[in-house]
Amino acid sequence: MNRSTLRRDAAGLGMTSQRARDRLVERLRVLGIEHRGVLEAMRQLPRHWFVDEGLESRAYEDSALPIGLGQTISQPYIVARMTELLLASQPKKVLEIGTGSGYQAALLALLVEQVFSVERIDSLLRNARRRLRALKIENVRTRHRDGRLGWAEEAPFDAIIVTAAGAVIEPSLLAQLAPDGVLLAPVGSASEQRLIRVQRTLSGFQEQVFEAVVFVPLLGGTL
């Protein structure tokens, strides 16, 4: 994202993009998203700032889009659904695994007090940081590291959201949940994944299984 791209539609409220966001929100309502805060945040947030140049005309389609290096910005419905499920526990401090474009972190920043976001690909993280600064979002902290490790120095977290699919939920992430905290993650193989919500209780962890999803794999290491 270059400077000219950042300058355009500086408040994210150009008439064309605002109408497109309004239409997207109405589609999300039809698909069953009910959380008013989530819908209003998605109405405000300029998703076209978070996609690659050349794909801006598709920013308000309800579809995932490539952001380079084999990664994607998730489908708006899935972003809304995961955020809605996460907010059911009323978290204040959230850890995101997989910053990607920065869109999910920016959305959470409008809805919770603190967001901590980890990304393994340095070039993606630099772009995400520029976008967050341009939007004057100040309650997101980011870190370049293997997301499977979480961010133990800032634990515990009220909620953890994982935006890539692993074969299992990483024990290191579960260990960073606060009491009554929740973790939301896609779990499974490349051919079959389900959205899983885990809550930490006094007696251990309780798991709920939701709909089928498709995410890029959760990989280790850093680039």
C-alpha cells in the first residue's frame, strides 16, 4: 500500500465505499449476523484499505481475497461470525494469531479495549502497521513471531482468535487464556476444517464446534 493509496478516501467515508459497506452489512444481517457492534464496526471500517491495489473494486464482496505470499483477507461473513462468537464472552484484552492484512485487528480495536496481534510474515506485518497508523488505531500492539507461541509476556488474555487452521489447538495458546477466557480457531486439514470455540473453566476446557470453514494453514517459524 503506497502513500497515494493511503491518502485516498482518508476517513474511509467516500460515498461509493460507504454505500458498498452499507450493502455488505445488510448481506451479513441476512446471513444471520446479529451483533450490533460488529455490524456497525464493519460499516465504519474501510475494507478497501486492507486489500491489494487492483482488488479494491472487490473489497465489499463477501469473499476472501489474496493479500500475497499465499495469505488472504478472510471473507467478511467469517470475520463477522468469528468476532460475534468471540464477543459473547465480553473480552477486554484479545490476542490475534495471524495479523495478515490487519483488517481483523482493526475491527477488534473498535470493539475491545486492547488487541495484541502476532504475525509470522514480516512484510505483511509492516503493511498492516501502516494501515493501522493511517486509520489512527492506537489500541493494537503487534509482534513479528511464530504465532503458535502466542504472546506469553502479555498473557493472560480474555480471548484469543486464530486466523489460520491447525490440525489441533496449540496447548501454548490455551495456556495463555485467562480464567473463563475463550479461544476461537479453525481446526482441521486443508480439505476439512471446523470453527472451534474453547472456554477455559475451573475444571479444564469446554469445546463447542460450529460451522465448516476454509482457512490457510497455521505454519511455524517466521519469514
